[in-house]
Amino acid sequence: IAGVERAQGRVVTIAVEAMTFIRPVKVGDVLCVYTNVDSIGRTSMKIHIEAWARRFRSNVREKVTDATFTFVAIDDEGRPRPIPAAP
């Protein structure tokens, strides 16, 4: 969602860097995912993603996954397109 909103259109994932699975997510946990746009190039962007689990029985929150994804904005034909300037 963060990539689509920033690119104002379709994006595709081209790389996943340093994905770390810190703790397992268990049945009944609520998963919360947070993103931050780290950098933006002409057609691509790097977005840092953290996932946190709110544990079913205790309501304790624990970080479960951490990664950086690279997305490329694409046009209707699937070709890279420029990412618009920030509003």
C-alpha cells in the first residue's frame, strides 16, 4: 500500500533485502505491519517494513519480521515509469 500510494499507481517488487524472521506468528495473533519509505529514485523506491504481533492471550506486542523491499513503479504495459514528485 505504501508503495502504491507514493508511486500514485502500480508497483512491482524487484528485491527483498535483509529479511529477518525474528519470532514466529502464532494462530490467533493480530499482525500489525508498519512501513517507511527510505529512499526514492527515478522509477524505484526502497521501503522498510516491520511486522509486529499482538499475542492472542497476553496482548503483548513483539516485533516478528523486519525487511527492506525495493519496488518499481510501472505503467499499464508493465514498463518502469517515473515516480511523481512528492505532493
